[in-house]
Amino acid sequence: MIERPFFSIIIPQYNRADKLLRLLESICAQHFRDIEICISDGGSTDDSIRRARDFLSSSGVTFTLRQTSSRAFYDENIRNAFSLARGKYSLVMGNDDILLPDSLSMLYSWIEKNGRPDMGVLVTNFKNIDGTECTMRVGTVMDGRSVANISQCFRRLSFVSGILFLTSHVQGQHTDLVDGSEMYQMYLASRLLADGYSCYFSSIVLVGKDNGDLAPILPSPCKTLPMSLIPLAIEEGLIELADRGWARRELSSVLLQLLMFIYPYWAYVWKLQHPFVSVLRLYLTLNPKSITRKLRTKFRLNAIIGFWVVYIGFSILVFLTPKTVLTMLLPLAHRLAKFRTRGLVIYNKQQ
């Protein structure tokens, strides 16, 4: 039994037994062995848990497996998985992705060379499992030198696999206030940054991403869209920051990026496969008033006007531009949206 492993592999899990087994195989095939596997199952209805337990029992890898008695959704499930961790760092993995061969050894070497006491979050890169595309959400120049505030890095946290957290601090920040956001990792990163830790970046390509479940399904406009709760998740992380003006500016930047990049992109994706009226009705629920109504932060009038100008402008762009033109513009839009973090921006640690 390892007293305190270096890495806890955190897996929030629900169904998809075959893909979970594929992930576990990729973890157990790693040469770096100072690890444990922590699985929280949110009430699977298939045989995921039995198969995972049978496989891990003969793997030689330390593991903890816990299953809820009723359906637990993503935010609760990942929170439960973090609570099982004993490692110095917790590496989050979606149950349908994999660790690339010998990537943990590379990650350990990177941390030994570049890691610092203030590293609360580490973001790595990923590629498709079939090797067709590599997503560099982190630029190669960032190794060991860049830290960022939440408005600079939050969009790099939407894909959770391959993000590393400092376990000791994360476990003291559990909350159910952001449940439904499906972005619990953004809350945790915000909390760590507000407490004086930093978000670091490594150009390591750590994860093989499964793109099999990305059909552009149109959600129901009658239900709260998880992406509309991203500001709430981030605000809960920043709410205790001593400099409230700084927190408000950070949140304003987050909101502008959502209205410029995230929401229009999904409207574009939905528009490709669904009726115009249905997409428009749904998109109207992502207006500035709707996505800020649960926030405690009060914005100045000029900021509110800015939110609405951006929202209306990008709405016109998405809904009045022909699909063929939008499709041609998408590569450029991706390049604009995936700007690289630069500089050195750190929160002041609260006393």
C-alpha cells in the first residue's frame, strides 16, 4: 500500500463500461507507478463497477471505488472522486478518454523540473485517440514560466481530462453551490487562484480524447443550460477574494468571452443541424440578464451595456449569416477564440 502516492487519477464515472475499461488499461500500462486510481460512480445502470473492480483487483495498482446509491451528476460525481484522493496531485480524467503511453512519466519529470510551491493547477494538451488532430490548448512557450488569472485560462478548463490540481487545497473547497454547471473544475481553479495559487501550463500532450459523444444535440430551452452557469461557478471561486474590484473585472472578462466565443459557437453548431426557430429560442435564454441574474456581483452600467452590445452583435452575426459562410469562417473564428496566454499575472495571496 502506497502511503501517499504522487498522482491520484480522478475519474468521475457513469456507464460506458467499455470505455472505462479502456481508460483503466491505459493507466495501468503506464511505466510511472506512484499512483492510485479514484473512481466515483454516479449510479451506473450497466456493469461498469463490476468490470472495473475485477480488472483493477488484478492490476497491482492501488484503487478506491465508490458508487452512489442514486443518480449523481457531473459536479457531485467529480466532487466525490476528489474526496477519495490521497495523492499530492489529482489528475482528472473523463471515463471515455485515455492516458497516452508513458505520459505520466513525462508529467512527473515536468513537475520535478518546473513545479513550484504555488502551482495549484496545471493544464496539459490532448489529441484525438485516433491521432488525427492534436489540440494545443497550451502553447509550447509556456512550459514552467506562465501563470494566469481565471479570465485568461478558464476556457482551457472546459475539457477536464488532463487537468492537474493540488489535492490538499482542493479537498477543502467542496461545495454544491455550482451543481448543474458541469464545470466544477472551473470553480476549483478559481478558488485556487483566489487563494494565491497559480495556474501553470505544460506543452505535454497527456490525453487521448474520444470524440464519439459530440453530436450537436439541441438542449431543452425549458431547462437551465449548464454553460449559462459558468459565471456562477467562477464567481463562487472568486467570491472571497479580498479585492472585489479585481474579482468583478475578472468576471466581466469571463462574461464577455462567453458572449463572444462560447455561446455563438454553440449556436453555430446547433444551427447546422436544427431548425432556425428552435436554435433562436434556445439562444435567447443565454442573454446577459439571464446569465447574470444568479450572480451576487454587481456590474457597472457601462459593463452591462457592453454585455448587451456584444450579445446582440454576435447574435446578428450567427443568425443572419448563411451557413455556408459561417462554415468558411469557422477556422478563423477558432484561431481568434484560442488566443494564447501571455505574461505573468498572479493573485495576491490573502493573509
